[in-house]
Amino acid sequence: MRQRMLCQRRSYNAHNALLILPALLFAMLLGQSNLWAQGSVTVAKELAEQLIRRFSKEVADEGVEKLTIRVQAVLVRSGDDALRAIEKGGPRALRILEGSGADAAISARLISKYGDDAVGALENPVRLGMVRQFGQEAGEVLIKHGVVAEKLIASAGSPAVGAMRELTEQSARRLAMLADEAPTASLAKNSDLLGVVGRYGDRAMDFVWRNKLALSGGTALAVFVANPEPFLDGTRQLVENTVETVATNIGKPIAEQLGNATDWTWRILALSAMLLMYWGWKTRGPRRSAPK
């Protein structure tokens, strides 16, 4: 009997401990939160005073108290990154962080890393909206490529962000030029092609630029994006595949019409077209290897 009562008491104590433990953890977290809030007020006030000293013309009218409240709200939301961002970017950075809403942490990381370049990019509401929609990588691309990136992201969205991540300025401009020309505009929006450019960088973009008209045909593009490495390595030629495609899609129907036609004029014209195609294919190699 005594042993049973002892077991019941132990079970009761264990049950109470399980009930009390969450309350203790909550109290500890609440205490840490209060300490952080109290500390952030001190830090925010010091930062506000610093802003008034460094940027008196921009923030002097607000006063320390009002500016402290603004800074503290941003610090509580984004922490140390926001502190570094405001120290680097001043009142302009503070306004950007306030306008970033729930995504202020992303803006804070960009400004703390890239400084004035990030401030200049994110002050543009359109670009800030892109960062909020597509994330920190979009911000880095916008900082790197500016208006070119803005244009391509607006057109192709997330695939354009991935494509421009590793591109040099020249390659990014070439991609934008493809978007400007009607025959090649679809290439700059094609998610599969942009994925290849994102994986292989300038190497892929150089190939796309040199073969833009062939790729815009459709069939050649599908062949390339399915397995780009042989083309980029030079072990496979896109032109050869294009000639085969033309011969299949154009030459074959002409041959069928030639066999069925009863009009001699049609036969002569069709035969001439096929001869011209054959001559162009045969002379393609010598012309390409001729000295410039």
C-alpha cells in the first residue's frame, strides 16, 4: 500500500513538472524579449542621435524621440542587419526598410552588404517590389545590372533572375537586346533557355548570341536546351541540325508535291528550290572556313 502511494506521488509530481515546464520556458522567452525590447530602445536612441548628427538637414525636424521610435520599429523587425543598414545608408536606408514591410530583413541584408549601391537600387519602388516578390537574389541582380535587370525581370520573372545571376555586363546587355528584337524576343522569355544560361553563364549566353536566329526557329532551341553541353563544347554543331530540320520540314513536302504534280511549271520551280537548298548546304562549310 505504501509503495502504491509512493508511485502515485511520483506520478503526480512528474505530471505537475510537465505542466510547469512550458510556463517556465515561456517566462524565460518573455524575459529575453523584454530585455531585447529595452536594449533596442537604447540602441535605437543612440542611432537616432547619430543620424541627426550626420544627416541634420534630412532628419533634424523630426527630433530624437520621433526618430527613435521609427528606428526601434525597424530594429525589432530586422535586428542587427537593420542596424548595419541604417549605419551605412542613413535616413534613406531607414525609409527603404520601413517601405519593405514584412520583407525588411531582405532589404536590410542587401544594404548592409552593398551599401549605397543597394540604397540606390531599392529606392526605386518598382525594383523594391521585385525584391519583395522574387527575393534577395533579385535584389543582387538589380544592384549588379540595373535597368537591364529591371526590364528582363519585368518580362520573364524568376527565370530571368536566375539567368542574370552570374552574367557579366556584356552578356546581360545581349540578353536584353534579344528581348528588344521581334524575331528573338521569345528567346529572352523562354524559361528553359534562361535556365541553361543560369547554369552555364557567359559561355551559354555567347552561344545563344551567335546562334540567335537559328535558335528562334523553335526546333533548334528544343535540341539545344535538351542537351546544351555538346554545343557549348563545340562537339556538336547547331547549324547541321538546323539544315537537317529544314530539309525534313521543307524539302520533304516539296518532294511529295513534285511527285504528285501534273503542272510542269510547278515541277520546275520545286526542283529549282531543292537544287538551291542543296547548293547552299554544300557550300556552307567552305564559306564558313574561308579567311576573313
